[in-house]
Amino acid sequence: MPERKPRKDAARNRQAVLAAADALFARCESPEGVTLAAVAAAAGVGKGTLFRAFGDRPGLLRALYEARLEPVREAVEAGPPPLGPATPPQQRVPALLDTLLCFKLDNRRLMLALEEGGSSGSPYQADHYERWHGLLAAMLGQIPGLTDSDFTAHALLAAVRADLVEHLAGHERGSPERMRAQLANFTARVLGSAPS
């Protein structure tokens, strides 16, 4: 049996909800302030429509994250260097971490909500975390002389956790350029090479 396509109004409502949630996260002071009721009102849909499309708040957060992340995922999966799969891991690991940091800086409130409010109870068991950890661990495993790529991947991802990014970005000396330089230096030390 062929898969049913969503109705046009359902697809339109989904896009309206994602756009409304995106706008609310962009201007909110705290991620907790973006409620399902606020998103439904901003999108001009009923809460039932929102629940049918996304299930719950974590479902909406995951959908918004996936929509925002699509260009990054495409670059990592099939793009050119420095993110693409043909890049040597010594260059690809720092590029991936820099991209994740920039993504989290650009989506600070959304990422705080996603990482703090995961439905699994542990941020380390969330699908988005497991995806990046698995990719990073696989890249690190290709670097000669680097041991324990699993732990190293966790340690490097800790440097771009949303709560740390938020803390550093809120600090008077936490400019994005400075944070990126610090991450590059830290990553280079972990990988045992000079920053490029």
C-alpha cells in the first residue's frame, strides 16, 4: 500500500508551527517561556493540531532542531571539505566541532530547551547527541595514536554543550570569535596537533 501523503493543510500547518516556534525561540529570554500554547497561538492553529503533528513539546523541539540542522547534516554527510566525508579526520573533527558551536550559538534557546528537556531523561541518550557522538567517535578512531575515541568524543562534545555555550556567550569576554578560537586550540591539544 503506498504511503499516504499528508494533506496540504496539515503540511502548511506544520510549517506554520515550525516557523512560529523558531521565531519564539529566537526572541525568548528563557527556553521555558516557549510553551505549546504560545506556539499554537503564534502559528494560528489549535493545540490539537500541534499535538497531532508533533506529539508533545520534546517532539516539537526535535522537529525544529532537525529542520534547522538540515544544511549541516547535508554538509557532513555528502558535502565538500572540511565537513564532508572525504576530509581527513584531523581536519574534519575540528571543523565539525566548530560547526556545532556556531550552530548552538545561532540557536541558543532552542538548543538549551532541547538539551535540558530531553524525553529520555539523560541528554547523553538523546538521538541528536548519540548521532554526533557516534560520528565523532568514528572520526577519532581513524586518527593514529589517539586512544579511547569513545571517551574523547564525549569530552569534545562537552565543550559544545548548550549550557556551557550559553554560559560562555553570556560572559563579557565570551565573543563568538574568542569561543571558536578557544575550541580550536582545545581540540588541537586533544588531537595532538597545532591549530590550523
